[in-house]
Amino acid sequence: MTSTISQEIEDATTDGVKAIAMSLATQDQLTDLSKFKEKLDTQAGRNNYCKTVLLLWGMLDWHLQQVDDAMFNRILLFSLTVLNQVLNRKEFNHILLALI
């Protein structure tokens, strides 16, 4: 195995993060989350974030099954970095209140 993440895995990660971001943005536009945000405590926010991460890793499952342990760990860290960079954008600040 090489030490670089393949373009196929980078593309799959990007596509997964885009799908999650579009889902969050669409949900925010279609529903009123204000009551949900008011009732959310820190533990529930962390749980929601973890579920979002697990969803992304589920999208990458096939790729994760094909790599060795070192690359597996690199892909997990890479995918989290990409996800967090997207979720830290200004457009998602109000949505993130419900996630953290």
C-alpha cells in the first residue's frame, strides 16, 4: 500500500461530506429547528455529531475494507478533517448549534 490516499477515496469522502452538508441545509430550510436547538444539551449535541461522523464513515465503508490499518487510520482522520472544514463554514454556524 502506498502512503497517499487514493483519488477515489478522496472523491468518495468529498461526495459523502457534500451529501451530509446538503442534507443539513435542506433540513434547516424545510423545518423549524429552533425548538429542537433550545432543548439540546451538550451530550445530545455530541451524540448527533458522532452520528454524523459515523454516517460519513458508513459511506466510506467499502473503501475502508480495502486498506491496511495504517491507511485506515489516515482515511478516518482525513475524512474528519474534510467534514469539520465544511461544518465550520459560516453558512452552517446556526445548524452547528444543534450538533455541538
